Amino acid sequence: MRRMALSALFAAATLVGMAAAPAQAASGQVVVYSTQLRPLDVYKDPHGCTKLPLDAHVLDNLTDSTITVYTDPYCTFPLTENALTLGQLKPGHGTHVSGTGSFKA
């Protein structure tokens, strides 16, 4: 009985600690190239799920954090261009994208 109470207390403390941790936004920019006829889309200090422009072609992660690139507009299905990374794009790297996708920082 005492063991169960300690386990429950530890679990509750862990959940409270996780809820209190502030979300960190990426510092820097995510830059999306679409076409030569249109200026770059620049997302400064991105946070949360961001839908890509319909004519998006290349996404560059110029932030200080790894971002996740998705194939859908709702940040549900990670990009599997490289099955080892599962949508993870490190700082200073880029990837081909489609206009139906999104990214999350």
C-alpha cells in the first residue's frame, strides 16, 4: 500500500513538473522558397504548427533548434524523405517540401 502511494505521488509530481515547463520557441528563421516569381517566405522565431504556402518547394531551417517537417497541413504525418530522420530537420539543413505540408518548431 505504501509503495503504491509513493508511486502515485512520484507520478503526480512528474506530471506537474512537465506541465510547468515552458515551451521553447526556436530562435532564428525558417525560410521557404516557392518560385522565382515570388519572394521567400520567412518565419522568424517560429513556434507551433505552421502550414506551408501552396507553392512551397524548399524549406531551410536557419534556427538554433531541430524542427519537424510534415506532409500534411496539421503537423500529423512526419516527412519520410529520409526514413532515418522521420521529419526531423537539424539547424542549418534544408529539404524539399510540398505545399500540402507544414512544419513545427
